[in-house]
Amino acid sequence: DTAVAAPAAHKNPTVVAHRGASAYAPENTLAAIDKAAHMGFRWVENDVQRTKDGVLVIVHDDTLKRTTNVEKVFPGRAPWKVKDFTAAEIAKLDAGSWFGPRYKGARVPTLTQYMKRVSRNHQSLILEIKKPELYPGIERDTLRVLRKTGWLDRHHVKNKLVVQSFSADSVKKVHAQRPDIKTGFLGTPSTAQLPAYAKFADQINSTHTSISAGYVSAIHRLKGPHGKRLEIFTWTVDETAAARRAEGFGVNGIISNKPDVVRRAISD
Ligand code: G3P
Ligand code: CA
């Protein structure tokens, strides 16, 4: 049985800088995680997808349009899908100017570059496998890069990494391939469905508008695949009132584009 006694509401939720400190620097760039580090945030969240030639890159949308100058550099290549560009082509793109002139020249990082920077910054990471249905085998590819960059085999990194996805299938694959890794499912399964998710996910990470105190305690009553209480990191919370509401529910973590706003809200 995975059910455990109801705990007291979790205190001091972990504040996670969403896509890096993405209200203040271009999302999913090294500049955005550096910004989070400078602001004092240890935890960051980012998204991983795959290029045409099989390189994993950090980017949120499945096209390069919104966050790079791809239309200008490759005008004939609509609809500019990540999966239709090679890593060398993506490396030419400016992923900073759209956000502001001081970020001109920021790049779309590869997962390898990105993991090295997370290590250098002494940060911790929720890595989201984005749209895995577009990238068969991306779970294995991701685990390979994590292993090569020292993120799997060193014991001390185990509590510094969560791999999450909106796709239960993808989370199940990660859990099956590396049962030692902490995983998260993005969504809000019904309380009746939660025990099934608790078999392969350590976290249920729901949008903040979909949760309640009752839902959070239903999560906390279950044990995840590693025998610890199931956790919930809620997203994307950028306002004081919403941060206080989530904190009141006892969530374990709050994922925010404006982590400073959340930190201020919950420390009062
Ligand atoms: O970590 C939660 C959040 O990142 C999921 O939504 O679209 O921002 O990747 P999205
Ligand atoms: Ca994400």
C-alpha cells in the first residue's frame, strides 16, 4: 500500500526559476540560469527537445520562431520546427535579441552545454522532456547526456535533478530506464488516479489554478516510487496572491518566471 498518514502542510516551498529567471533574461538560455543564480535561486526549470541530427537542445516551443531570429537567418524554412534544423544551424541563431538588446548573441544551448553550466553554477534542475511524441527515443538520449555530464553517476547529484514531462509514457520510460532518477508528471490527475501515477513519478506538478488544499494533501498521503512522500511543484506562479495561496496549500515547490516575487510573497 502506498498510502501514508496525512502530513502537516509542507513549509517553505522551494522556489524554482522557470525556464531560468525568464521574466528577466531570455528563457532557456545560459543567461537565464546565470540570472537565476545571481538572484540566489538554486533551482531552475528548463525544456529539452532534439535537432534533426539528434542533438538535444534547450528550447520551449517546437518551433524556433518566437525565441530566435530563425526567420531572418533561414527565411525559406517555415515553419521553423526544431526537429528540422541541425545543431550547427541552430548554433547560428540569436536567442537573446527578441528579449532585449543586451542579450544579443545569446544561443540556444545544447543539453551538454547547459548541464555543464548548471553544474558550474551549483544549481539544481527540473528538466522537462518537451513534446516527446515528436522525438522517439528522447528519453534514452537525455539520460545519455545526463550520464556523460556527470549527472547520473555521482551520488551527490541525485537530489538535484528531476526529469518531468506532460507525457506519462515519457516519464514511465525514464523511470524504467533509470529507476534511481527522481521524476515528475506534469498535469492534474484525479485523486483516484494518483496512486497509479505514484508508481513511476515522485512529483505531480500541476498548474496552480487546478489545485486545492485537498488535492495537495491527497498527493502528500501517497508514497512515490522511491518510498518517499509524493511531492507537488506547482506552476507558473508569478503573483503574490497566487504564491501565498499555493504556499497555504502546502505545496513542495513553486515554479515561477518571477522567483523574486514569489520569494518575497512567501517570506512575509
Ligand atoms: O514546469 C512546468 C511548466 O514548465 C510547464 O509548462 O509550457 O512552461 O513548459 P511550460
Ligand atoms: Ca517547462
